[in-house]
Amino acid sequence: MVRLPHTSEVVARGKRLGVLLRNARGARSIAEVAASAAVSPETLRKIETGRLVTPSFATVAAVAGALGLSLDDLAAQWNAGGAENAAGAERGAA
């Protein structure tokens, strides 16, 4: 089965999710959050950096739970594009 490439919209949504999760992680380490969510640190790293733009629902739910995020709130921010503003602020601060 051949996998079609992701559209630019899917990639943008995945990157927004990554920024939201990275911001929510704060000072906690990737290893700490990943262990709490029962996912590999590499999986969490890929989500946060936008390299894994379509993580499974179970993975997103586990990471959100480990971060104390409500899935409803996360989805609202993700769909509203709130992370784009956060990403812009991070780039400006860098």
C-alpha cells in the first residue's frame, strides 16, 4: 500500500499540536513526560518538532493526560490555530 504525502494543511495542524504540547511541557524533560505517558521519548520528540504530524489518538490522549491537559481544551486550541501565535512568539524570543 502506497502512502500519500501529507497535505500542507495536515502538516500545519501537526506542527500546531507539537507546539501546544511543547509549551505545556514547560521545564519538564521529554523523558519525564514520555515515561508518564507511556510513550517513547523519541515519539514525543517527533510530535513536538512536527516530524510526526499524525500521531494516534491514544498517543495524544496519553501525552495530554501526562501534561494535565483536557482533550477538549487541547482540541479547541489546536483547531483554533492558537499554537501558531505561540510559535511566532517563540521564534521572536529566540
